[in-house]
Amino acid sequence: MDSYSRTVRLLKVILPLAALALLSTVFLLSRGVDTTATIPFAEHDIKARIGDQQVTAPYFSGTTSGGDEVILTASVARPGGEGRPAEAEKLIARITMTGGQRITLTSEAGMVDFAGQLATFIGKVQISTTTGYEILSERLETELSGLAARSPGQISGTGPIGTFTAGSMLMESKIEDGPIHTLFKNGVKLVYDPKQPER
């Protein structure tokens, strides 16, 4: 028998034995699992998560009686109870009207009453329209069944005609399926910008 054949036969025995030796050292040298380790959450966090039901990234869509599309989303929503509306964080509403115009409403938080078809935007409310208006408020109360919104407090904004402020604002359609009219009240101030095209 030549040296090559002897080497092959020898390797057939040595290599499996070496593999067994390596495997045994892996198991012998591995650290044991600490079965007493705790979950990395504080006890009060666990109780809060169990007691506080919430939905991540909820999505609601529908249409008004006039056919306008309404999409409502949030980062987190918590269900309401009897006499208490659902609460949401980072509330966003996108309204696409039948004529093609869009209105986007965003806020830090909000409340949604599906039974009463009302949504209230609270905290750094921003209203953006495709017609070029940007309006800021701290609170905006809207209807889900139709295109109507009311800001009971101070608002400020910019638009095609310039910058403006007012003590309150009302957005609504005077007739069913008609255009939306915006009424500013209580100390309206407008700084007209002649460079902007008139609407």
C-alpha cells in the first residue's frame, strides 16, 4: 500500500475524532444560561402596558355625504369608554374633496368620537391646503360626516393674499356639496402681500 493510501485512511479516522473533540470542547466551555435573569422592564412599566390598552398606527377611512374622502391616522390610539372619546397621538386627517382639492390636518394629540362623528385636534394643530394656505392653531374641532371645522382659539396663517391672525375660525360649506368657506372672527389682522396673486 502506498503512502497516499495510508494517509487517506489515517485522515478518515483522525478528522472525525478531531471534529468530536472540537464539539465536546464547545459544550464543555460554554457558559450556562442564567435562568434567574429578569425581563428588562420595570414593574410599573409592565403594569402600565397591561392596564393601558392601545392600538399602534390605527387607520380610519370613509366618505362624507357629499362624496369627499376622509382618511384619519395616528401613531397610537387608546379606546374610549362610556361618555369618553378615544384618544390619539400624532393625529393626521387627509381630506380629498370631489373637486380635487386636499386639506391636511395634523396635531400632537387628539380625540375621536365615532358615535358623534367628531374629531378634535389638540396641540400644534396645522392645516395645509392645496390652494396655498397654512394655518396654525392649538385646537380644531371637526366633523367626520361633513366638511365643517371650528377653531375656538387664536389662529395664525399664511396664504395667497399674505399673512393673517384671528381670534377664532370657522370652516364650513354653506350649502350641501358646495365649496368650503372660511370665516375668521374676533380681531382679524391681515398683512396683504401684493406680490401674491389675488384669489
